[in-house]
Amino acid sequence: MVELDDLALVERVRAGDVAAFEPLVEKYRQRVYRLARNVLHDSEEAFDVAQEAFIRAFQALPTFRGQSAFYTWLFRITLNVASDRARQRTARGRAFGTERVEEEEWSRTLVDTGEGPDASAARAEERRRIGRALEALPPHHRAIIMLSDLEGLSYREIAEVLGIPMGTVMSRLHNARKRLRAALGPLLTVLLALLAALAAPAGAEGQQVVSFGTRVVLASDAAPPPPTAGRGQALAEPDERLDSFLPKLRQLFRYTSYTSLERYRAEVPMGATQRWRVPGERQLSITPEAFAKGAVKFQVRLSRGSLTEVNTHIQAQTGNPAVIGGPRHGDGVLIIIVWPNPNP
């Protein structure tokens, strides 16, 4: 099935085709629910918040100007509704002098995992430490961690969701991870692994869902640009994943400087197309086509207006990403890297 563009669906709804809103709900319902669930830690309340967020989005479509992606606008609505619900819950708890028992605590108490008492106690303490570290973060830091490490949004997308400058996003994410690292030490790796696991939704029965990450990198012989909050510019904080991949890039392309311009993550059914806007007024379209012996086959298309600059079929594995040389951009060329992995 060909994936319809979000903005095209929005325009159809505005024109009176109410049924055109259904594909948007189907496409984003899992991510909206997950975002609400990670704010509220309650499945039933998260379900209610997800419903309310979609209702509010539908009612507010006439005010949606299309200056940001539909899903970042929808996520902003979801965070607002979930935050309101959390404040109401806190007020109720204070009024009645009650303390809420989270669902995670039920499972820890009621589920017998078969572990010995020492191992069970150690794992419970690890979970408590992780929970305390996350809860100790200010709400704006906790939201950044969820949007970045759980939802895989780029800096630009997080800025659109939260309505803040991209430089502020970078600063908050750096400070949030620094605080978590100080509180958790080696357990930070466990936390990030848990977030990555939570980020993979269960697909419909018989439906294969593919998670993959994409980087757009500028390769040139010019000095790398200074850190900036502008779109399509250098990322301010160290980029360990790209740094580990630099030797291969230098071997393939022979440029001296490699700057990460954008990073994206997607979870789509096999055969569906994910589209992003990339620097130079371009659109990047990636379609997972098939699994093949532990790898994923993708179609990758890069266009600029009516001109198709890249149109190719590649194969990539988690530890062996596909690298595609692209068109000229500024003082260098664009390089597209595709990982079948949720963390680009």
C-alpha cells in the first residue's frame, strides 16, 4: 500500500473528507499512546489521553498551518494533554492524602520471575535507581529524553514539538544525559537499551514492522562549521556513533570533514514509505522492501522539486549500514547512511 503524505490527508480532512483522518490515527496511534504512557505510567489514562489528543487535533486542524510536520504538532498536543492529566492527578492525590501505586510496582510485587532472592532484589534495586533518576529530572529534561531516546525525533523535530529553539534542545538533552550519567553510571546503558526496546511497537498480527535509522552527512574538504542552532547544521554535542563510522567514510569518499546534518528514525510496515525533508529543499524517501538473510532491502530516493537526484535499491544490516553518495551541497556532497536499527 502506498503511504499517503500527511499534509495531503490533512488537506482532504479540511475539505470535508472526514474519513481521511483515519489513516493519520492508524499511523500515529501507537506512538501517541506510548508517549502518553511514558508521561503518566498508567495504561488506562494513557489510552484516554491518546483519544483526547486525537480529538483535539481533529478539532484544531483548521489552525494547523503546516509550518511543522503533522506528527510533531500532534506530539505537542499529546504532551500538553498528558501534562494536564498528570497535574490533575497530583492535585487529587494531595487533596485525598493518597499515594498512587504505579503499574510497574504491581508487576514487581505480583509476578514471580523464578529468580533467586538475591538476583531478584538486585534487579529490583536497579529498576528503582533508574526510576528515581528519571523522576528526579525536571519535567523539561524528562520530556527531552522521551522525545529523543524513546521516540527518536531529531533536534529540529523536538524543537517543533516543544516550541523551543533547537539550540535549547541540544543544551537540555546534553544536560539531561549528563545528570542521568552522574546518577546511574553504567546503568545508563541499561536505561537507553530499555528505551530502545520500548520504542519498537508490536505490529499487527502477520504484519512486519521495520525499524531503521538514517543519517544525512555533509562530506567536504572545508573546515567543519561551528556549532549552531540553525536547521541542517552541525550537531552541537559529540556524536559517538558517527565518530566510530568515520574511518569507513574516509575510506569510501576521501574527504577530510564529515558533519552530521540530520538524523531520523522510523518504524513502518514493510512496503510503506517514510519521507523527510532534508537540507537544500530536498525530500528523502525510504521504503523497506524485503528481509533477506538477516538484512533489509530498501529503496532510497532523494528528490529536489521535480528532479530525482538519487534513486537506488540497497541492502543493510544492523552492524553493516548502507552508505549512498548523494548530490553536491554547499562546499561538499551529501551522504546518506541507513541502519536497520532504531537509533541512528
